[in-house]
Amino acid sequence: MRTFFSAMVMLFALTAGAEAGEVWLTMDQVRPYKLNAPAENIAVGNPAIADVTVQDNQNLLLFGKSPGLTNIYIFNESGETIENMIIRVRSPNSDMLTFYRGAERTTYNCASNCEPTVTVGDAPEVFQSLTTQVQKKFDQAKNAAGSN
């Protein structure tokens, strides 16, 4: 019980320095974000969902990679938390469907018919299969244009 209490006090101390603010991002889009204080270190909970590009110590670019929920902790040079952002990433439209099979994920665009679409974080086999199909179509078009 004492260990549990100590862990709870420590957790409270770590999070007391900054409140968690919620930021909504759209998949495959960048959003500028300005910090109120200079940052020294940044930790992204799940970089497959969202990521950060640092422009300088107070200006960030937040990038939504795939639908989901994660968080980003930002620390000052003393190691204190200056911000804890809850990041929610949404699909660019309601026509996207994400199918999970264990730890592997496949994303479909269902605008007219549901077809697999390449999305960061999907299973490697899906990326390879779609990339091969795109390359074959490109080669067919190039060969057809060259034969005329």
C-alpha cells in the first residue's frame, strides 16, 4: 500500500506542473503550435499516431499520422514539464475505415468502394502490395505512352 501511495504522489508531482490540453489534428496534415515557454526535450507517446517537428525552442509543427489518441510531453531545460498535450488525430473524412487484426492495421478509403489506401502505421505487407500495384500501373502507362 505504501508503494502504491508513493507512486501516486510521484505521478501527481510529475503531472502537476502542466495541465493536459487537448489538440485535434487531421491525418496527413501539419498544424503549427506555439509554446508559452522554451522547450528543451519532447516525448511523443505514440509516434505512429502523431509526431513533432521542432522549428525552434518555442515553435513546433504537429503532424497527424494516423487516427487515434496519444500524448506529447514537453520539458524545459530543468527537466520540468511545461506542457502535456493530449493529441487526437482524426481521419480527413468519414469515408476512411481502419481495420485491426491483432497488432497489424489496414486502412481503407470507402468513398465509393472500400479499397486499401497507404497510411502510415499500416502493416508492411499492405504498403508493399499497394506500392507494387502503383508501380505496375505506372510502368503500364509509361510503356503505352512510349509505344505511340
